[in-house]
Amino acid sequence: MKLETTLPDRVGFLHAVPILDLFALLLVALLLGQSFMNEAGVQVELSMSRYQVARSSDAPVITLTEGEPPVLWLDRERVTEDELVARLESLREESGGVPSIYVRADRSIESGHERRVAEAALTAGFRVYLLGQPQTDE
């Protein structure tokens, strides 16, 4: 006795299921991919601070990371100290009033380097905020 199938040769919906799975996987990857990205683009360990400041969304961020000398980042671009001063002056001219700037320094950076960068931003006419990690009462 020979068994024969009663289904047609090409069942359309059975071939469409793997394609729908692929589209669902791509959709999930595109929607959730942004949540795994770093905000400033540079990973640093901030020192502890008791004070909280509401962050302005349009304020630039200067980040100091480990290195000899420490590496400077303005938003997501690596800059030298001379380039930093020139870029800060051009940013101040573009914005009206007294602009704000945030300085994030890795925990291992000496305070002298952080102070020099903050003073450069102050002389360029910025209101400087030093960022730190929230301190917990334990």
C-alpha cells in the first residue's frame, strides 16, 4: 500500500512563516538596539557625588578618560587640549547667552587635569558642571 499526501505541492503559508520570523527578529533588533548604546559614547567610572543636577539635553559633554596624558572627548569626538579651546569658543559663539557644559572625568583621572579642562571651559564663557555618580547612604 502506497501512502500519498493530499496537500498541494506548495503550501503558501508554510513557506511564509520563516520570512515572518526573520522580519520579527529584525524589528526587535532595530527597536531594542538603541537601548544598549552608551549615551555619551565613552565609558567612564564617575566619582561619587551627593548633588544632583537636571541635565540639559542640548549641553555639550567633555569626557576625560584614562591615558597619559588623559584623553579628551567633546561629545563623541576625540580632541586635543588646543582643539578643545577652539571648539569651545566656536560653540559659545553659536549659542546665545551663557551656555552650560558638563565635565565627566574617570575616577582614575587626577583632579589637576579635570581642573584644567574646567578652567578652559570657564575662560571660554561656559557655566561648568562636574558630573559624578549618585552617592548612596549605606
